[in-house]
Amino acid sequence: MRPAAALFDNDGLTLNTEPAWTRAEITLFAQHDREFTMEHKRELLGTAPATSAIKLERMLGRPGDDLSAELYALVLEEARAGVEPMPGAAALLAALRGAEVPLGLVSNSRRGFVELGLRAAGLDGAFDVIVTAEDVARPKPAPDAYLAAAEALGAEPTACVVLEDSPTGLAAAQAAGARTIGVPSVPGVVLEADLVVASLEDRALWRALGIEAEAA
């Protein structure tokens, strides 16, 4: 059955921005004479600015708010150089739009970065609703952002499907009561969801969204 709404995460799920984040994180760590590792990447994946600031402060031994601001400036610069949709994202969004499934984007990133990325990837206007970490009192892993997106789309959270690439995002979706689909973007990150697939092009994902015919 088609969901009442499909709610997409942004970084690493809809947009291929994780490489941009990684390059920015590598630069940030180098500027503070530290080496950025995959362990750091996995720990920061999917976190909201306030949470990542705390983690960065522990990792680098500098004020977290300052580090977060530095990282944001670096990743904006990376995004301006170009962002691509994740494989299958544009086709999946078009198929869902054709099936008249309401679409929401729910991100732990700041709105400015999200909107810049969507424009750069040619997906500006692809979503009916965008909810970012700046729009709710408690970002992911709290359910607030997914609950807000469902409400804005006039859908019951339990009738929505959420697509995520991080444990943080899946925890938020599950707390909201939504069905979940996990699509890993970072090696070594284990996702627990109702369905886990390799990419947005996976036929099982399309079937789970009730659009198997369009996947042919």
C-alpha cells in the first residue's frame, strides 16, 4: 500500500552531501592538528548542530559552538562547488509525485544548507514540506521533526514511511511511529529498520512504497 506521505532524510539519503561533509570535517580537524577518522564520521553522522558541537568539542578540545560554526562555513563552501542527488533519488521522487504521494524532507542540518543543496542538485521544489533542525525544539533522534512534517502534510505519522541513512534518523522516525526504510550511506554503520536496502534504486524499496510498476 502507498503511504499517506513519504518523508526523506537529506544528507546521504536524498543528496550526496556526505562526501562534502567529510571533506569539510577533514579540513576542520586538520586546521586543529588532528586527523579525522571513520570512527569520528560514524559518531557525527546524522547529528544536529547542537549535538555535533558537543561531540566536536570533546574530539578537538575547543569550544563546540566555534567548531560547529567553522564546520558549517566549510561545508557550505563545499556545497557551492556542486551537489548531486543520491542514485535513484530523482526517479523515486518523480514516481512518488506521479502517484500523488505527499513528500516531506526532514533534516538535522540547517535550512540554509538544505536549500542550497537542493538547488545545486536540481531538486528545488521537489518536496511539499521541509523541516530542519532549526524548525523544532528537539531535532533527531527526538521525533519532533517527523511529527511536524506529517502534521504539515495532513498525514498520520503511523501512516507515513520514513527513508533514512543514519541510526539517529531512524530512531526519530521510529519514535514518531512511522514505518522505516534504511539506506546506508557510510560503511560500518548498522541500520535497524523495517526494511534495509542498498540504494534508492532497490526494487524492494519501490515495492514497499507501493510503486512497483514505476520501478520497471
